[in-house]
Amino acid sequence: MGDISMQVITQDLISGKKVLLRYDIDVALGKGTGDRVQAEGTLRITEDYKLKAGLETLKLCLEHGSNVIMMGHIGRPNGKVVHELSVEPIRQWLVDQGYGANLGSGRLSLLENFRFDRREEACDPNYAQELASMGDVYINEAFSAHRPSASITVLPTLLPHGAGLHFAEEVKTLIEIRNNPKKPFIAIMGGAKVTDKLLVIKILAEKADAVLIGGKLVAEIKNEQVELPKNVMVGKLNEDGFDIAEETVASWSGLISKAAMIVWNGPLGKFEEEKYNQTENVAKIVLQSNAKIVIGGGDIIAAFNQYGLLPQAESKAFVSVGGGAMLKLISDGTLPTIEALK
């Protein structure tokens, strides 16, 4: 399906209105260091790419709306209040970004983690109605949150609504890959959960010249004796099985260098440990290519960040904020969140 006819945020849509802004606040949190550690050891944001991706939409809402109510979820508290998953680190991040005055005046407010209320993931219409009563218009700037929930799929049906600027760009870029990829097209798939990724691998194999497989997927494919199309190239693992082998990187490099389009999801090994550096080596080959590059998924963004390659990736590639959402949109051609914004 080529036509994704969503309403997208405009100045007219939000002008003078109370804006409910569904934001991508589900970021990686870790123990703070230095002056940020409170007595109770407050968590801090360790990687803020998703938060930065929505700033253009936040600025537009503050410029033209009367008030902005920012909201979202962090982690999986399963309907319970979990102190470590509070939105406080997000509030602090907003202050650090220069939004302290907006927060102080009440023009910008931040709701507590939606998933503290079990009605959010239950798609409860009463909960959606409670949220709708707080605002005049709904904007979704949380592309990575793609599973049905009260704030994502029910709430937009109750108010005038639109997609955020980055959300709209994600959809446009990924639908183009699905419908009209540039050739030669190479897909790189890493990480784990072969059962989740198998359908996407097969769909990508129909469109791509080659699909290169690394990470835990390699062992899973062998253990489960998964049958794959002929143009899917499963990498060889190193001796301890925690990274792809050097010879695999060498055999892939020619294909990657000649590609006109590259889509990459998931690391190719245990990148957190310095000795497993093949993800970094492949990343450098990808960034040196002349291809149109799309990378997505929290782990691969964390890997690029760790290698100091994220700024280069941001200038040269399209960095998707959603790994699961990116793959699902490429495989299905739409998402429940997109349907809710039509």
C-alpha cells in the first residue's frame, strides 16, 4: 500500500489550542554520575536521540499552541508505579535543553509515565477520554511506540489530530524503501529474536539484492533450521559466538560499498565489549559508501553512539527512532498508529 494519507501537524491545526503531544520519552536510563546523582541515586538519560528527534515538533507546538501537555511512557512497569521509571529524568533533560521557563510557567507540562496506569496498554476508552478532556488537539511524535494503546490508537480518534514532523518523515522514508528502493539495495539485520524478524527478512529478500545476517540471529537460524531465500547471506560467527567473523566482514564489504541503498537494523555482535568490534567495522564501511542509508533500533543507535559515529550517521543517514516500528512498517506497509491518524 503506497498511500499513507495521514494528517500532519500544521500551524493552523494547533494555533491557540491546548496541544496533547504524545512524545517518544522511552529512552535508555542509567545511574547518574557527578552532581546529577541525588541522594536516592536518580537515574539519568544515557542516550537521548529519540528525545532530540521530536524537538522541532515541540518547538512548533510551543510557538503556536496555547499550552503543550507532553506525555508518553518509559519501560514496562506493567500498570504499577515504579520509581526508577518516573519521567523526572525527562523533565531534567527539558530544563537542560532550555525549556525550564516553559515548564515553570505551565505553558509546557509533562505527564507521569502512562504505563503506571494499566488502562493505557489495555486501550481503555475511558482512560483515552480522560486524556482527551485535557486538550483540544492531539499530535503523535512517538513513532517507535507502535503497539495499540489508549494514548496511541484510541485518543487520536477523540480529537482533531496530526502526526509530528519526525513521525511523518519516518513514514515517508520507510514507505519509499518498501515501495521503491534504490538498487543495488542491501539490508543488514542483526540483534536477536529470529521469530519476530523472519517475516521482515523474507520481505526484504524480495526487494533487496542481498540481506546480510549477523548477531544472535545467526545462531538462532542455525538452531531452528530456518529456511531462507537464496539472497539471504547468514554470516559466520567468531570462535566464541559473540561476534561475526572477520572473513564475513571481508566478504560483505564489496556488496556494501557498491550499494545504492542500505537499511540496517540491529548490531552484529556483542558491541558493548570492546573486543567485539565487527559492528564498528561494518558501520565504517556503510558510512563510507555512497548509498542512501537508513539505520534503526535502539541497540544499533547505541552502538553508533559508543563508537562516536552517531554524529556522522545523523548527517549522512536517516536514523529511525524505532527498530520494531521501522521493521513492521517496511513489512506491513502501515502501523496501527498511522491508521489512527488518518
